[in-house]
Amino acid sequence: MSKNVEILAPAGSFEAAVAAFEGGADAVYLGLSDFSARKAAKNFSKEELRSLKTLAAPDGKKIFAALNTVLKSSEINSALDAARFLSDISVDAVILQDIGFASVLKKLFPELPLHASTQMSVHTVEGVKFLKTQGFSRVVLSREVPLELIAKIKKEVPDMELEVFVHGALCYSFSGLCLASGMVLGRSGNRGMCAQLCRSYYETEEGKKGYFFSCNDLEYKDFVQQLKFAGVDSFKIEGRMKSPEYVFHTSALYRAVLDRSDYFDALKNSRICFARKATTGYLKNFSGVNLLCGGYPGHRGVKIGVCEKKLKDRFFIKTKYSLGIRDGLLFFKNNDESKPFNCSVEEISSASGKNLKIVGDSSRVYVKTSELPEVGDEIYLVSSRTLERKKVNPGSFPQWKKAVEPEVSLVGNRIKIKCGDFSYESEEIAAERSENQNGFKDKFAEILKNSADSFYFSDKVSFEKNCENVFVVPSVLKKIRTDFYEKYAAFCDAAFEEKKEKVLESFVLPESAEVPGIFRERALMNPDKDIPFFMPDDPEASLKSVGGFLTVPLLPLMKESKKYLSKINDIISKNSDKKILVGLSNFGHLNFALEHLKDENIFFFIDFSLYIANSFSYSFFKDLLGEKLLFGYSWIEEKEEIPELLPEIIPISGFNPPLFISAGCFERSNGFKQCAECGGKRSEKTLMNCGRKFKVVSKNCVTFMFSE
């Protein structure tokens, strides 16, 4: 059992990061302005991140930086520059989605810890084992992984850190497998631009309307000790788009729960800042419990009472919690969640008519708002001015600097400074003899330490013997310091560019081999024309022979991975006389592929859900599987041709992929059908949304949605 579980909080801004640490978080995760899966967050400039490092380091607080998007070949250089900065300031880890980019980082920054983003869809023992072999020190498990499987993964891979979401938004689609925003609106969630189509309003052909994909929010506060016992290393709070107030109080909530202290106020305040209805999601089973809100999909805060009566321009309520002027309220007209009203408190008065600015718990008061609820309507508090935090100015914190240890000597009338492989020599100076043996050394060490605007500073300075009994005018020493740091920075830049070029050149793909044209028609790879890409329950009756191969495209979501992969092995065993082509679509499939590399009749392709968006990703897969890898399908959300496109990377056209793949059953979650009347059979519904038509298919407790 973990002794010290980390509380990891979201930091969409500098203020949120400060709030997280003050609330009791041990670490924060954040993004720079580019290559982050939350582009709409404020994110961090380099200067802000250096200031945060100064704040975090003395207390041992950790900073994890997210570079967790799919990257194009043309972006790798810029992403590596960002990674160099993160390495230079010694962030505690980078969070990654793109396996090609990860393979470059391993070579260029071998000491930089790598964390596998939840966008990598890791949800099996096999996937965690594979990423461990690839140098990842931590996996952010998919939100869908149940407690029992978390414990199993930790038992089988004890030296891999496991990070688990314990609080916040829950996506309807399986982590990392959502194409809806990218395919429908051109705003890819894999590029940090998700438009949240799952939170939208849909209508069935029968006329039933609702938020059929809008999930409740995770809340694992009651399962903290069980998760800890299962071996979870880090409790992750979702919310890089959330306010500093939310981050502070939610961090305080899980700190109190972990410390076994009273958490009532922290929970209440966290919910006031942001909360949908709460769910334990998939924690108890892989098909989920109480997943969808069905009604209003937004922030509903905490219930503070009921409208008891109306009087002209105000309503009467006995408020459960304190209430003040300009606090935010929410109610649903006639408790109809399709008719939400948000308003602020304009006036508060007692039953006797006395005006009040703020009232305490259990107060009976009249409240004036721009819109009045009906008698019996429930009233929710969705913001409170008492929770507002003071603004934080990042500029008020000193910026972190990288320490160097120069060696100083005098060469004639010049000062020579050696720092690693870099040597600097000043112009001639006027050095005088001094009675003070250490005067020059003390003064120059102080000047080098106070390095002004430089990214570097001298933590320890060593001097040769000839630097004793010397005096140099301080103004001259300051000019030398400035010149030294500028030239040292330029040297480091040039050295990095040279190393980067060598590393990138080392990723040489083998000579291209033309892929038979038949594989360029993705539709021909479908073993089931209605759910196009994965192996059905009765594979031997429906698997197709394409291009001389029996094709076996694998499902990226494996609820029982051992059983599922065992079924694949049975197919392989029964067809040992045939050439078999297996489609790999999850990192959990790659261990399976490695086990079959010596089988002469088995070959592989990389399916679209492993997102080949750059040549480095394909190079990674090719190095791993060699000649057994025949080709890969390109990242399907990108409409333009991949730069440096190779014959083995096939652009997909004319293929209708699943927009959502969900571990929850659409029929059951929305109350359309009960498990007893289903038995895992296929069901299908047509939905409309904003003039668009979609088909939703459910089978064996897994849901797929397609554009029609």
C-alpha cells in the first residue's frame, strides 16, 4: 500500500497553481501555450512557469507539464524546443500522448521523466507493461478502469506509478478515442480544441430529447482509502478550465480526506465553485454506474433551499448555507431542467423588511433577483463572493534560474571562465594588486550569482590561485558577467541544435515498400459492415480475406483483455495455414504483437486509433515490429496530407469511423432498455443534433456513434 499518495491538481493558470499548493496539493499539472490538450485554458508563459518553479521548489512541490497532443511532423521541432525549456527548468515530468514524440524525447532528454497521458487510452495490464518497457515512469489510467483492475495492474507492474482521476469531469467517450469534435467540427480533442459535442442536446427519431451523452462528474472522496490500498500513487483532480477557487477547495477536500479530517466545508465550497451531479463512474465496474445526467449538463453548485413563496420582485427561502449580495443562483422553472435560469442576488431582506448584505446558515429571508422561481422550485448556489481569492501577480515572484558552476582564472590581463565544455575569455582589463587576498573572488562570485536577466546563475564558483590579491573595478566585472552569460546561452543553444539535429537524423526509416492498393480502401478491412473496424463475437464467420490475408482488426477498448487476446490467439492457432493480418489499435496490443513476431504467417498494420500523425510515430512502430509491420493508417482527423508521407502510411478517405467509443451502454444509461431485456444484443438508434444525423450502436455494453 502506498504510504504517501500524491494529490495532483489542475493549473490552467498561475493563480490556479498557487491556489492548488495553498489548498494542500502536492503537485500540479499544467500546459504551455502550445501542444496542450486544453488550449482554451490560460496556460503558462515561460516566465510564469519559471516563477512557479521558484514558488514550488522550496516546499518540494512538483510540476508536471503537459505536451499531450497529437503532433504533426512540422511541429516536432517546436515541440522539442518547448521540451528543452521544460528540461532546463527541471520539471518533474512531461505528460505525453504522441508515441513518436516520446521516442524522440527519450533520446534527446534521457533524464526527463515521461508520463503516459490518459489520451493514450491505457486501460489494461498489457498496455501498462508495454509502456514500462518504453521508458515511461507513470501511466495516467483511463477514467474507465475499475478499482479491481487498478489493483491487478499494480500487482503485475509494481514499479510503474499509477495516476487515477478522482474528481471532476467525465468524458462520455473512452479516454483518447473521441473523434467527434475533430471529425464533425474540425476541432480535434486530440489537439486540445474539443468542442464538447457530448454536452450537446440530441433528439431521437421517436421525439425523445435530452443530453444523452453528458456525464455526471467523478467524485471518489468515499473511495480514497480503497484506491490507496489498491496501489494508486497519484490522485488526479480534473479541471484546467476551472477557477482558482475550485482548485483550492477541491485540493483542500482531498487533503482533508487523505488526512482523515473534517471535509464538509471543503466539499461544499468545491461544489459551489463547480459541480455537476456526482458519480463513481466506472470505479465499481467496467460498464459504469449512474453515468449520465440526462437533464441539465452544466454547473449546478449546491442546493440551498426551496422557493417557499413569492412577493412582488422577490422570493422567500430558508437558506441552508450563507448567502450574500451578488452571489450566483440557479433554478429550474417548475423544476424543469430544460428551463435553467441563472441570476445573481440583488437584494436580501429579513421577514421584517430589513436590508441585509449577507446572511448565515438557516436564515429565512426574501431574495430579489432579476428572474423569479416558482413556488416549490429548488434553488442552487453556484457562486459565492466569500470564496473569491485575491489576485496573484506572477511578476511578484522571482524567476527560477538554472545553476552553473564556473571555474575562473586570470590569463594575463584577461579573465577566463570555463563552464563545462564552454570557455570564455574577456577583453583585456586593468587588474591591480590588492592587499585583500579574497576581495576579487568574493566580489566576482557575488556578481556572477546575481545574474540580472540571464536564465543562468552561478551557484558555486571556483577560482584558481592566481585570482588572489587582485582588484578589478566592479563595473568591469558586471560587464564581463553579462557578456559571459550571453555567450554561454548562445553556446548552449547551438549545442542543443546540434544534438537535436543528430537525434532527428537517427530516425531513419527503412527503404519504403509500396503497399498493395487494395489496403488503401479502408472499407475493405471491415469485418462487420455496421460496426466498421473491430472483430465481432463470431469472428471466423465474418473475417474477410483481403489482399491474400485473413484480416483481424482489433478493438481498441478491451474490457477483458486477457480473454479477448486469448480469443485472437485461438483464431491464429486455427488458421496456421493462412497468412493473417492483425490490426493494432491500442498500446495494449503491442505486447501481443511482440509475442507473435516469430510466427511466419502473422503480419500487422497500425489502425487509425493509434494516431500516426508524423513520421516519427511510424518509425517507432517500424523499429518495434520490423518487417512484420506492413503499413499503418494515418491520423484520420487531419484533412491535409501528412508531411513526409511514406507509402506505408495510408491516408484514410471514404471511411466513417466511430465518433465515440464508450465503455458505457447508451441504452441502459439513458433508460431506453434494461440489461435483462438486452443480453448483449445489438441495438441501434438514430439521433439528430443541429441538423446533423448520427447513428448510435450498442452491443455487449459498449457504445459506438457514427455520422450518417
